[in-house]
Amino acid sequence: MVQIIAHRGDLESGPENTLSAFVGAYQLGIRLLETDAHLSRDGKVLAFHDDVLDRVSDRRGKLSELSYHEILQARIGERERVPLMEEVLEACPEATLNIDAKSDAVVQPLIELIQRTGSQHRVCLASFSSRRLRQMRAQLPNARSSMGQAEVFRTWLAAKRLSTDHCAATWVQIPPKQWGIPIVSKSFVDYQHQRGREVHVWTINEAAQLPALIEMGVDGVMTDYPRRMLAALSELNLAQKPSP
């Protein structure tokens, strides 16, 4: 069985990283939602990918230079606004949030939000920055965490017996290829399973990609289109893996 992970929500239900997208995925039965964290000028933790509003909204400006009130004026699509991370947690109460900390500034406020809401059991901490990961893991020891880029490289070498592997991550979340090299293979997945880790592959948007990944034994597939992937699982007579 494989779990479908909604990458920034369900893009058929709403624009990326909006409440409509997250709730749409949740209503499909998706219980693992991927999102990103940024901080407003006045310290609000936002579920948003870019560090600027420009690409997806009708406003411009850096999130870190705008107050939450100013950010609320932006519209994504026709009517969506930038949600607070806490709103996403509340709107999808049985979901686990896979949160990528996108800046140094957001790390401590994100930690405090997770502690205040008692959400350690409902999050997976992620970042491309090793420093951010260390800070989050140290203060949220009971939360799951994903590997950073340096850790992925080391564990890939370790799977080939070319390095040691002492990573604290519980999940390995990787693209099919990195550094121009295919890194997802059955032997790599088996190696991670031997160490008690799950392997999630991103970003998979074509149903034709699923059978090979399932054959390798991956635990999760991160996609912009969870409805499409659920239909593909059904056609393969496979159920979605239960939520973590």
C-alpha cells in the first residue's frame, strides 16, 4: 500500500497552499498534507511557499516586510487568501502536516506554534537547511522529521555502503532523481525500511509513474493532484495506506 500526500493541497479544489486546496484534499480522505512556512513582519506563521506574494496573488511584496493585515488583502485566484498555519491545523484536525520551514526567521515561531497547539504528533518537520532541522528537532523531539539535502546525500551513499548513516529523520522525502542521478530504487527503499524510515517520493503527477514506485516499495507519493492518484490506485486495485 502507498499513501497519497497532497503537495500544497489538492490543486483541483483550489490554488496551492489555500484552505480550499487543503480542505479539498482532506475531504478526499487524504491525511498527509504538505505545506510551507513563512513569517509575516509581525510574527504570524503563514502556510505559503514563496517568500513573495507576486507569483500566486494579486499583490506584490515580501512576506517578511508585510504585516499580516497587509497580507490578508492579497487574493489568490478569485477569493482565496493566505492562510495561517494554525488555520490549516484546525481545518484538517485528523491530518498530519508536512511543514517545510522556508526561512530562518520562521523556525522559532513555528516551534512555539506547534508546542502551543499540542501538535507535535501531527507534524513532520522539513527543511532544505540542516541548521533549521537541527533547531526544530532539538525543541520538538517527539515530532517526525524529514531529511535535509545533506542527509539525503549521506544516506544515499550509505545505502551503497560508501558512508555511515546516523540521521535522526523518520521520513526520507526525495524526488526520483537528484543531482541528475536516479536515487529511488528498491535497494534504497529497502535500506531505509531496515532503519525504520518511510520513503516518500515527490512530486508525482502522472498515474503512469505509480506502478514502478509501488514495485520499489515506496511508502508515500507526494502529488499536486491527489484525486488523480487515488483514482490510479483504485484502477490498480490498491487501497491507500493508512495515515501515520
